[in-house]
Amino acid sequence: MMLMYSRETPEGPSADEVEYLIRTHGAVVADAKTRGALLAVEGLKPTKTATTVRVARDGKPLVIDGPFAETKEQLAGFYILECRNLDEAIEWAKRIPTSCKGDSGCIEIRPVADLPHPPEMA
């Protein structure tokens, strides 16, 4: 899984940035589909739309408007790609347009855990 982090700004991306992101993400998605590597890809709405649920010390759920943590970079979306190894995953991550260009964001690569699923999910 490739987690895309970027820096949100109050004004959001410019029209040129949006066009660039659509074009470049589109190219990565098209290539990943062609190669049979794409399992899922989604962008996320801004952190102002987030809700965080925590379990308080008394065991009761605590619902908070906003993201889990205040950080410079926010989780913006994800790709799930089938990769043979870490080197291949790194090559894909280099192509994702929010990847560590200056201080605009980064891509975190993490293997998806191979957990047992309940029978109804199999």
C-alpha cells in the first residue's frame, strides 16, 4: 500500500495543480491497470471533513471532529498495488505526483498485512 501524504493549504490547490495531479495520477493508474498491478486507488477529502473515534480511559467512545493528529502533512489518499518486491514498490512510488518533491509531501510504502478473514469476507 502506498499512502500519499501532502500538505493541505486553506486555499487548496490551484487550477494548474489540479490539472497536473489529474493528468499524472491518471497516467500512473492507467499504467498500473495495464500491468495488472492496480488493486485500488482513492483520494481522500480534506482533513476538515475527518472524524476521529477514540476509546477513552473509561471505555466509552470519544468522537472528535477533525483528523487523528495535527501534522505538517496529511494523508491525502492511497494506492494498493501488487508488487513483486520493495524495489518495484519504490519505482511506482517515485511516479506518484505527490511524492517528496521539495516539501510538498511523500509516499509511505507499507506491505498489507496477511490477516485471516472471517468466512463471510472470503
